[in-house]
Amino acid sequence: MIKTVSTTPYTDQKMGTAGLRRKSKVVVQPNYVENFMQSIFNVIGDLQGKTFVVGGDGRYYNDVAIQKIIKMAAANGVSRLIIGQNGFMSTPAGSNIILKNKADGGFILSASHNPGGINGDFGIKYSNHTGGQIPSSISDQIYQQTLNIKEYKICDTEDIDLSKIGKQELCGMEIEIIDPVVDYVEMMENIFDFPAIKKLFQNGFTMRFDAMNAVTGPYAIRIFEEILGAKKGSVVNYNPLPDFGGLHPDPNMVYAKELVDYMYSDQAADFGAANDGDGDRNMILGKKFFVTPSDSLAIITDNFCYIPAYKNGIYGVAKSAATSTSVERVAHAHNIGYYEVPTGWKYFVNLMDSKRITFCGEESFGTGSAHIREKDGIWAVLFWLNIIAATGKSVEEITTEHWQKYGRSYYVRFDFEGVDTNVADKLMESLEAKLPSLKGQTINGYQVSEAGAFVYNDPVDHSSTKNGLIIRFNDGSRIVYRLSGTGSSGATIRVYLERYSKADLHNDPLKMLTEIFEIAMAVSEIPERTGKHQADVVT
Ligand code: G16
């Protein structure tokens, strides 16, 4: 039976960089999920004949929210839902299922790399038929709906059993429960040279993959251990848990500590990797060696010839403005297209759909290609394994040879977390006003060549987006400032520093960036305005 329920709006349902992300305690409020979902359905309009994909990373409240979404989809006239067994599906697998089934969109219940549990975060990522997350023009319409919502529709029925693979029906809507791993594995087998990677493991190569008690565990066990033959036990923390077992599933040097400690010990495997909560982010490590995400993108792009799916050529490559310029040099060397977009994977979608780019990546541990429209953690890990299998070189050798060929972009990101929103907004405002006057000035020995807001004009839909502020110096060094769009409370100021060197390849990044850090702090007045003299997280 379909029920129409009266509700009152919440005023905080504006989506950020990637969907809606809030504290779990906020999301569990009465009608919070219902209001948001009904607003989406209202903006889509006629749902007859439409198919959506639903899944999540298994975090706290996934099980409750998914039942609400199923019952609301049925009540609003959706024709078909494709759902991951037990509600599990990684973000990249979801994008694949949307594209493969020509679905009209999908919902992945995840706050990505943010911690889970009742004291953590919850989120909903909404993609359209492209398999990528909706553009800001649509999320703005949804936000307007959330501010005016008065009622929602829901099917008044028992919860659906999500454990049984196969088809069911609910209020006239078809529900198909699928194994979320099968199609994803098939896609990876069609991209990479699995026999070569298998041989690598047969020859004694070792790896450790940390799934951080999040969604990629089952994917990683199937691919790395069962299919490719990595030693049993190579995949750790493989059980998706509602609170990620207390881990903060953000694959970086700070939060993937267990893996980092292991890879920097004398027992280290040949190769180390981690993924985040919903499986779209990745971190790559060698023995006592870390590859920055910006370098990883550059190395992947430079080595496309080793991968069966790309060996005949790639269209081009894109990065977010905050990502280091290392991939730019590779793009020029290969004479392929090169684009710089705002932070947010959704900005790559038009470039992929219009065949301008094949690869893209971001400093925030995201790398991917046009095989889907989301970043893809396991794809990046397989790409590295495939390069290693093809070249016989270690992660460190591949990376240092890359630096010898192209020079090195020393790169570090500093996050100032928990800043009062008004303070952060004012800081960015006055910094933006000040930047144009810096042009031509020499600060701390560095001459400013350009300074101002980063503005992206999309070559496909001609939309214009302003995101972050950039100071460029004559020697190629850069400072980028942005406010994070994925937090769930307060503001996080991100400061991204980069310095290029052609000759000095093996120095300490923090040391190389000391002067630029001083400039970044002095110009922005972060210490004075926030009271923070040091960053909370440095990656
Ligand atoms: C999301 C987006 C990414 C973006 C990242 C960081 O990732 O999909 O494109 O780079 O947020 O955003 P911010 O710097 O605004 O916090 P994810 O993995 O959280 O979905």
C-alpha cells in the first residue's frame, strides 16, 4: 500500500563535492533520508520505466536507509531497482552496473573516506545515466526541493530480504538482487593482463591490500587472492563492518597506518595498497616507498602501452587543479589532450563522454579511466600490478625512473580542520581579494607569475565553475587553497603545495616545501585567523 506522509524541511541538505554527507546522528533524524530522496524523485519527475542501481559501503545506517529508498522508489513509480546483495556495492562497481544496464542512475550510500558508525558520518551519492555523479545544476534544484518539501511517498510494507540473489516484486516495482562483485571482476579481466599478473604472483611476488574493513574486501579477495593467486592473507581488514572496526577508511599515510607501518618494516611485501570506504580511492606503496596520487596518475598515463585495454592509444588526461602538475609533462610528451578541472570527479564526466580524455586523477587519492565514470581504487591497484608485471621493476624503480625522465613535483597537502565556517569563508574571501596584487612580487625569493581564483569553463556544456585559489610562481611552484566539500561539520581549509625540480630528485618533500609553506601561511593569514600554527593532517 502506498502512503503519503507529511513532513517538514531540513535546511542542511545541500550536496557537497560528492553527494550529501552528514553526521550519522543528523541523518537518523525522522524523515531526513525520506525528505532528501523525495526531493531527488521530484526533480527527476516521471519515474515510470526508470531503473536505478542501489548499494552502499556497509557503514552504519546503510541497512535502514536502503529499505527506505527501496520502499520510496516503489511508491514513486520507479520500474526497477538493481541492488547489491546485502546492500553492498562499491562506488566504481555501481557506476559499471549503471552503464552496463543502461540504468537511469543510482544511489551509493556512503560518506566515502569519512569514518562510520553512529558517531561517524553517513552519505548518499547520486549518479545519473552517465554513471557519474550529477552536475551542480541538478544538485542545486534538489536542494531547492529539500527546502520546500511537504510530503513524501512510501510503500507501507515489510522490509525486503536483500540476501537472496534474484528477482522480487514490491508495489509493482521489480527488484533484482545481484552479486555486486561478478560484473566488476569481468570488467577488470577485460582491461588488464591477468595472465601476466598471475605469473608475477607465481614467481613469488608479494602484496598487501588493506580494505580497511570497508566495501572492497570481497572484491579484493576475489581478484587478488582467488583469481590472481596472491598468497592467502594478502588482503587484510576484508570484512565490511558498520563502523569499519574503528578504522578511518581514508587510504593515506596518516589513516592507513597499519599498512604504512607494515610497508615501512623489514617484513614489507613487494607492493602495498589500500582503498577507502566505498572503493573509489587508492593508495600505492612500494617497500618503504610511497607514491603520491599525483605521481601515480602521471606514471599510469606514461605507461598506458602495457595495458591491453589502452595499448592502442589514449585520448588525453585530466587532473583537478589542486593535483600536482606532474601529469601535465607526461601529456605534453605523448602529445595527448590535457585538462585541468575543479575538485570533484563529476567534472571529468563530460570530458570522458566526449572522448577528450581516457585517464583522470586527483591528489585526494583518486585515479580512474573512461571504463566507468567514477574513480576506481582496485583499477588503480591492478594498473600498477600490470606495469610491474610487464616491466619487472619495483614500485620504487618505476617511480624514480619516472622522475629521472620528467623531473619531480614535490607535493604535500596540509589540512586545517574544524575551522569555524564564518572564519574560513572570510579568510578565503579576503585572500581572493588580495591575490591579484601579488602578481610580479617576489616573496621569500619566489616570484609570483599569476594569482587568483581557479575558474573552469567546461568545453562540453559551457558551464563555468569557480573552485579554489591559486598562486603560481615563475619556477613552476604553486600554492592552491580550497575549502573541502566533503566534511560533515565545520570547515576544512586545504593548502596544497608544489615545487618542481629537474635535478634534485631524492629530497624530503617537507624540506623542499618549507619556504613555500611559509609563504602560504603568511599570505593567507591562516595562523592569525584560525589560531592554528600547524596543520591537523599532512598528506
Ligand atoms: C570526493 C570527490 C573527489 C574529490 C574529493 C575531495 O571524493 O569525488 O572528486 O577530490 O571528494 O573533496 P574535498 O577536497 O572537497 O574534501 P570521495 O572519495 O570523498 O567521494
